Amino acid sequence: MAVAVIMEFSGATLEQYDEVIGKMGLTPGGPGPAGALGHWVAATDDGILVTDLWRTRELYDAFAKEQIGPFTAEAGIERPPKVTYLEAHSYFTPGADA
């Protein structure tokens, strides 16, 4: 079952997020890591909010351990995010532009 992952990074900036994405070898608008179904990020009054959709929680957890944790620390994000997991009832995948 797909899992929605909501990460709230208090005190983080979009510039730090961009640095992390670069370290991961990802390009905004491009393909995501294996197992990821969707992703977006926005600035908040307190930091940044990242939302992901993954095929399974295990795939997300492995990616978080191997990449999110180490790369956010390297980018100067001092605290781990508040993470909320939700079982996805339904989701859409990107289609071809009309």
C-alpha cells in the first residue's frame, strides 16, 4: 500500500532544500528516486514542508536513512523533521501533457 510522508523541517530554507536535492542527484521536475511516486515542497512560516508519496514505507525509510538524513545534516539542517505517515487510499500518477 502506498504511503504519504509529510516532513516538516522547522528552521530549514528552500536554499538548503535545493542543496540536498543536488546532493541526491535529483532535478526538479525530473524523475524521482526508485520507489517514489510523487513529491513537492513549499516554504512555510517556520521552515519548509516536504510531501512525498512512496510505494511502501520501507522504501521511504531506507531512502531517508541513506540520503535524507545525511544530506540534510550536510546542508546545515540541524534538526530532523517532524514526520507524519498516512496510508494513501488513492493517488494519481503524472500523465502526458495535453
